[in-house]
Amino acid sequence: MKFRKTIVSLYLLLFAGLGIAGSYLLLDARHEYARLEQVEAQNRQRLAEAQERLRQQERVLDRLRSDPAYVDKVIRKKLGYAKPDEFIYRFEE
């Protein structure tokens, strides 16, 4: 009878240990999952920002391809070009 109680006690101790170890592993997995969700949210935000920049750059490229007035404006502004009868004044700020 005493041997049987000892075996039952050992099984209960074993199951309790497995339960505690399983709980620890589950808690660790939940923390890792929460961290990965945060990383995914950050990556989705970065992707959305990159897609918006791409859309803006595509609009500029389309305007450069199809709008001569816009091309003229960009060339004048960025490169400092002028027409033959124009003067460019530069002021220090």
C-alpha cells in the first residue's frame, strides 16, 4: 500500500512538473508572439510609407514624361537654367 502511494505521489509530482514546464513554455511563446506582432505592425507601417513614396515618385515621373511646362519648371528650379533673355538673381539667406 505504501509503495502504491509513493508511485501515485511520484506521478502527481511528474504531472505537476510537466504542467509548470508547459506553462512556462506557453508563456514564453506568447511573449514571442506579441513581439512578432509588434514587428509585423512596424513592417506594415514602413511598407505603407514606402508605397506612398513610390506613388509620389511615379506621379512626378509621369509629369516629367508628359508635361513640358513641369519639366521646364524643374530644370529651372533644380539646375538654375534660364532662357536666353532671362537673368537669374541669387540671394544669400
